[in-house]
Amino acid sequence: MISSKNIFYHELIGLELKVVDSSNPSLIGLCGTVIDETKKTLLIEVKSQIKTKINDDEDIGDLSSNQNNISLVFKEKLIQKDVSVFQVKVPDGTIVEIDGKILLNRPEDRIKKRYKKI
């Protein structure tokens, strides 16, 4: 099971992630689910809400009384590991902060690497 002590030895795919620091300011604050991991990047799926206005001439039943409709939009964002710091939520609910430079290996190679305690 993934915990805060052994997260470096596991893949991050499927975990919730937030970018807390990055040299790219547009990435700071991004939250989403990790859907792919490579040696140098993480691909996360970001969920956002968009309000859409419904036209009066559309017949959509009960929704016609509410002129605003909220749609969920999923976007994929590619994040470089070496320039970012992440907060990762492990399955037990603990939030772990990880410097992306530590993750700069293929997930299958991280199991071989030794890490120093901080």
C-alpha cells in the first residue's frame, strides 16, 4: 500500500496531485489526477467547471427554467518534474510534499534507488 514513507517507490498514476511551486507560474495551483508518468514529466487530468447559457428556443425540459447550465470539462496538462514541487494525496488521506527532482527517474527504476531521510 502506498504511504508517505514509501511513495518514492511507487507509481503516481491514479493519485491526486497539486502543483505548489514551479518555475512556470501558470502551473502553480493546478490540481488533478495523474494519468501518465514518464521519466521527466507527469500528465494530469484537470477538472474544471464551465457555465454555459442555454438558448430560449431550445426544448430541454426541466432545465429550461434554469438559464445557466454547468458543464464539467476535463483537460490534460503536462508538467515537468524537475522544475516543480508537488503535493500528493496518498490513499490513506495523508498529503505528502515532494520535490519533482527526486522523481526524475522512470517509475520502474525508482524502486532500485536509495533515498535519504530528510
